Amino acid sequence: MEFFGYLASILIGLILGLLGGGGSILSIPILVYLFHLEPVQASAYSLFIVGITSLAGAIPKYREHLVNLRTGILFGIPSIISIFCTRRWIVPAIPEIIFISGDFIFTKRLLLLGLFAVLMVLAAIPMMRGKKSPTSTNQKFRTFLVIVEGALIGFLTGLVGAGGGFLIIPALVFLTGLPFKTAVGTSLFIISINSLLGFAGDLMNYSMDWPFLLSVSALAIVGIIIGNRLSHHIAGNNLKRAFGWITLGMGCYILFREVF
């Protein structure tokens, strides 16, 4: 299973490079079910893997002038604060057994993986519809909404270890008026700083298996380099639709496996 885990690690970067998000949709299941890590540890490792991979993907986007640093920083500051606080204090404070009702035991594992699976299903729906890339005629920069959205995405990212790319990209398009391709590049920049600084909160609470973490990250970086190059040649809508069905299936599988 570990062999397939390392092989699948390339897909984390590949999806990030092709779509500008979605790496954590693969990284969490890979770490939990192929490498058999506990959800909290898996979410911490996912933050590092997705963060370092997104940074590697954002650099060529920046060279192509597809990263808006001002927007990324404004969106990122409240998100960084939110994710750091969530990883540093909120996640460690959640008890291992939240409540018991008869034979049903609601655990920390079920909460984190269940919430992650629900987010996967919600992310899959717009992808499966195969809609064109979002566009907005509104050019007004909605500063307050950008700050609120950044804080909320930071909280969700910190809670489940997901980068939030599929939430960030539409928010950038509709709240800041960025073109879609620039929103994708800026999203990679935001995901990288969010995830890596969120991971910094975990460094204060947990010990890390650095050789394993760096090897998986290296494979994911290979994937994002390939994904960035392929993104110029592959129709994005068809890819989103196919990945949407995969995401839906994985989300349903996680819910079924953890509940039953």
C-alpha cells in the first residue's frame, strides 16, 4: 500500500498544477488510507505537502504575471491568523471522544474525516456540472468580504488540513474581479502561505517524520511541474468534470467507511 501511496503522491501536485486547487482532496485520503496515519497527523502532513507543492507551482505562475501579490497578501493575512490559531489551539483541544449515544461513539477522527468528506462532496458538485471557468463583470475590490472569506477558509483549512483552492478561486474572481487564470495563480500563492504557516502551528504540538514528509513532497512537486506544463494543453472543463466524479466517490467512500 505504501508503494501506491508514493505513486499517488505525484497526483497531488498534478491536480494542483492543472486546476489550481484540489491537492488536499487527494493528500488526506492518501495519508490516512495508504500510509495509515491518524487524521490529525495526516492533516498536518497535508498542510506541509500541499503548501510546499503550491509554492513550487506559484513560482512559474508569478513569472508569467499570473499572481496578484497584493490580493494574495490581503486575502492571506486573515487566513494565516485563522489557520495558525486553529492548528495551534483549537484542533489539539478537541477531545478524542466527543460524545457517546448508545452504541454510537462520535470521535475526533470521525469529526475531522467526516467534515473533510462533506467538503469533498460540496466541492465535487460544481466540478461535475462542467461549468466554464467563473468570470465576473464586477471590478470592485470588496475588501471586507475578502477578509471575512480569508478568515473562514483559514479556519476550515486548519481544521481538516485542506488547502481550500476550490473555495479561494471563485472568491478571488467574484470578490476582487481577477481574471480566472490570475485567480488560479494567486490561489496557489495563498494556499502555499496558508498551509506552511498553519503547519508551523503543528510544529509546536507534534513531532514530524521529516524523511517521509520530504519524500512525499518531492514527488508532489514533480507532479505540479508536470501539471503546470499540461495545463496549457488540456481542456480544463473536461478535467474538472472527471475529477469531480472522483472527488464525489472518494467523499462518499470516506463517509461510509468512517460511519459504518
